[in-house]
Amino acid sequence: MKEANRPGLYRWILNQKAGIDRCILDPIDELGRPVRMLEVDRSLFLPVIHFNDFVMVNNIFDLRTLSHRLRFRIHCLSDLVKALEIDFKQVATSIVGVKIALAYYRSIKFEKTTQSDAERSFNEIFTLQPLDWKPNLLPGTVLAYGPSMKEAKPLQDFMMHRVIQLAGEYGLPVQIHTGLQEGFGNVISNSNPLDLTNLIEEYSDVRFDIFHGGYPYTGELATLAKNFQNVYIDMCWLHAISPYRARCALSEWIETVPINKIIGFGGDYSFVEDTYGRSVLARQNIAKVLSEKVDEGSIAMEDAKIVGRRLLRDNALKLLGLSETG
């Protein structure tokens, strides 16, 4: 790997080895936090971004950081909403989707919240003061703390609804992490895709790209995709989580969900070499499932080839609003 790490590595691995034209880029920093990276080689990468800094704003320093980045002062809830709209407009033409991965921190059930409740939650930020400097911290360090998760939830829910509304206004799909979380000690019930039902139902003009096949809630996600025309199943990471469960779920989905609503592969990995490995695994899994369908007589061989192309290419192009060349 070290020897091969030279200019052209990504194009060789992604294009030539893995047969991937372009990747959805969702970069993170060394602490696993999402970062924005819009200036990329668009012949290889298509960016998505998070709006966590608006949804999860929790203290005066969060607000100051947003104000400084956008050069827009934020004093009340309407200012925060306006700042989000300004930011969204600036990036909308540079991204192919909005990413939500908040199940690592809270439930993905974003309830309908009144503006007055959200304003009250926002105002709580200004009632709490930063902690004083402590000797065990670096000189000049200030710890900020804000409302509890329960107190902050109305504001978070309100802002998330506005993010979804803006995605609809700009015609962008929304990618949402559901199911298994990376690491240890996470709360799996935070990420049940059924908790998205109210968003899916209210914002019928928004395309929801539901990640990881919802594992272990694969049946629940099948029901959502079957009942709502704006829900898509994305198998990114699922082949690596459990190849067996990925095959079982795909076999069921092919019989349950319209075939144009299943995205068959996503590497979901930080290292390009492993993206190639996962592409091989995904092809093997999809081939096994389709071969079984052909052998049992439920799908003709020519139809199976069409399904395979849809799972690995055509469905993603349509979901993201891309052409073969654009």
C-alpha cells in the first residue's frame, strides 16, 4: 500500500480496479466529525455535506462560530434559520445531497415542533454561562455547556425540519444513517428507520436515501420503501456488516420493493483500498442472489442482468439526479 501511494492511486483503484466512476464524498476529520470539502476532483468525487452545526447548536460558542463563518450575526431563532438558508444557498449547487448521521448522538425521530417551543429552546443557550478555566486544561481553554438534550430537542427538531424543507426546495436527496453505528456502546434504538416516518410522509417531494439497509431493521425499511414512493434503500456498508444478512435482505427486497428503489453498493470507508474490497464483496453478493433467483425460475437471465445494472449503477444515477456523463 505504501509503495502504491503515488499520484493516480485513486483513479487506478476506483476506476480501473473497482469499476467505480465517481464516489459520494462525505469526509470526516481525525475525530470522526464531518467536515466540508467542496473543492474536489469532480471526475472522481461528488460531495455531500451535513448541517449539524445548525441542528445541534448548543452553546454561545457554537453560535459565534456560525456567525463568524457566515459573517451573519445570530441573536434569535429567526436569525439561525436565516443563517441556515444563506449557507444552504451557497453550497446547494456544489453538492449532490444532504447527509444526516445524528443517530450517533440522539434519536432520528424529529418531531413536528412549534416555533415558540423552538424559540424557547434556543433562548436556553443564553441562560447558561461557560465554565471557568480549570488547571488541568490548556491555558486559555474555556469549556462551554448548554441545554440538556431534552431541553435542546425542540430546537434540533425544528431546525432539522427546515433542513429537509430546503433539500426539497433545491431538489437534493437526503441521505440518512440508520441501523448499526460504528464503534461500541451506541444506542441502536436511536437509528430505527421507522422513526423517520413523519418526515417521509410530510415531505413527499424529498427523496430519502436510507443507509445501511437499516440493519438490523431490514424488514422495517422494506415496509417504508414499499409504502412511500420517496424512500430508497441503500446497501452501503451492509455487505461488510454481514454478507449473509445482506444477501437475505436483498433477496427479500427484490420480491417486495420496486427494483428501481434499491442502491446495491456503497463502500462507506475512509481508505480507498478497502472501497475496492467492498465493491468485490458487493458484486459477489448480488451475483449470488440473482443466480438463485434465476435458478429457481423467478427471474429470467436477461432480466437478472438488467436488475444487476440497476442495483450497481442506474438507480444511483437517477436518485442523485445525474446523467451518465454529467
